[in-house]
Amino acid sequence: MTPPTSVAPEAETPSAAKQGPAGRRIRIDVRHLSLLGVLLALVVVGAITKPDEFLATDNFRLILTQASVIGVVTVGVTFVIIGGGIDLSVGAIVALASVWATTVATQEYGLAGMLLCSLLVGLGCGLVNGLLIAYGPMVPFIATLAMLASARGLALQISDGKTQVVTVQSVLDLGVPDSYVLGVPPIVLVFLGVGVLGWLVLNRTTFGRRTVAVGGNPEASRLAGIAVKRQRLLLYLLSGLCCGIAAFLLIILTGSGQNTNGNLYELDAIAAAIIGGTLLSGGRGTILGSVLGVLVFTTITNLFALNNLQTDVQQIAKGAIIVAAVLVQKGRFTP
């Protein structure tokens, strides 16, 4: 009996498509256009309420800088969710990596030592998550929840609850205007690079197609010859790597390491992925949508700060956006 096979759907699923004049297929993703419309609306609101402050070049640079750290985390989380998993430990991993990379012993090795430490801690945590989930097997929710608690506890133990100040000048120099490239901070350039690389991996590689297939139907993927367990392990390794990168960016941004770093990053990253079109059930999602989701949330935060509005109202607005995005996914609203 011939085993059934599965065909992996395209990662970037268009909401509409048409043929151009020369027979060329033009793909139009309504969800992306909707997010761009939301961003434009936020810019209009900012231009009306606080034109001088919001439209300033420094403010746009601030928005991009603040979006960069959580944006890198969101890229990793998007891969995990598309693959049918969930990662609640990303914020705690960022905290642990930032603390471990800013200890006195680690800082003695300079910028390279701190960067390597941050990446290794992220990969190590991702490896543990992947092994527990893929080969444990444990439910992703439980395994990553356990990692959340353990990583937070270890970060607190290493730092003794204190802020660890960075003394390596080459690291601090990456956060000053003199290091900007054409007016763009290095942190933003890293975010851009991670986003572009994530898009290429998801849409132009076998790894990306396997991720979509495993998230859509793991049993059919197994019968089609895909190593489902190994794929899940690799996805959590990727998520951990993104957390390590984000931790180092946060070190540059703040000039320190703290056990409170990355607080609620897991919720922000999952929310950004959801409003960007990633299905929580797996099998579909876009990196571009997730990046736009991060920018929407960061711009909302910036607008609320400029207008001195309460944080609780900001959270309500974010919650409403998440609910609307999920209802669109369910097909109750026509975009």
C-alpha cells in the first residue's frame, strides 16, 4: 500500500491574487495591506496629536530601535508557531542570556566573548526545550513554561538581583550615534538582517517548507519522509538563537544585564505573530506579517507615551487588536 504524501503549502499564503498584463502572477496579501493601513493610521494619529514630537526623525529611530529586540525574538517565535509549537520561555531566555553575558568573568573576554556567551546560552536553552518537546515528549506549553521558571530563577541567582553594568567600551560604542550607518543604529540593521534571513529561510528553503508541513499535518509529514522530531528540535534551537541575539541587542541598548529583562516578551512576540497572520494551530504564517505586527505594537506604545495616556488603556487597545486579528483568521470578518 502506497503511503500518503503531503504537499507543503506556501509559507506566505496570499489572500488574493490576479494576473498582470503580461500574464505575470501578482500576489496580494490583504492582511499585510491591512497592517500597513493600521500603521499609516497610527502615523496620522501621531501627526495630528503630537506632530512635532512624533514626526521627528529621532522618534522614528526610537520606534525602530525599540522594535528591534522584540522583533528578533518574534522571528524565532513565528517559526515555532508555524511548526505547530509554542514558546513561553523566550523572555526568560533573553534575561538569562543578558545576565550571563554581563558577568565580570564574561566581560573579561570583551565583545566577542559576550556575544558568544549570549548566543550559546540561547542555543542551550533552545536545545533543552527541543529535546523535551521532540524526544521527551512533553507538551510545548509545559516544557517552555518550565524553562520560563528555571531561566528566570537562574538569572536571578547569577545576578543576585542586581543590575550588571557593562564596562566593555566596544560594546557600549555600538549604542552611540557615532556607530550609526547612514543614520540607522546597528541594532536596527541586525533586526533587518534577521527579518530578511528569516523570510528567505521560511519561503525559499527546504527547512521552511518542512516547517509549514510539520505544523499543518505532522503525521502526513512523517509518512512523507520528514523527520518531524528533528524538525521540531531545530525550530526550538532557532528560537533560542534568536533569543541570544536579542539579549545581546538589549545589552547594547541598555548597557547592562538584568534578571528582569525580557519581561512579557513571550506574550508580545506571540501577539505580534498572531496579528501578522500566523495561525496558533500551526501550518501557516509570514515573517513579514510578524514584523509588521511588532511595528504596530511598538508604534502604539510610542503614541501612548507621547500623549501621556495610561498604560491600562494601551493594554486594552492591544488586546482589542489581537481579538480582531483572531476573528479575521476565523473568517468571521472579511478583510
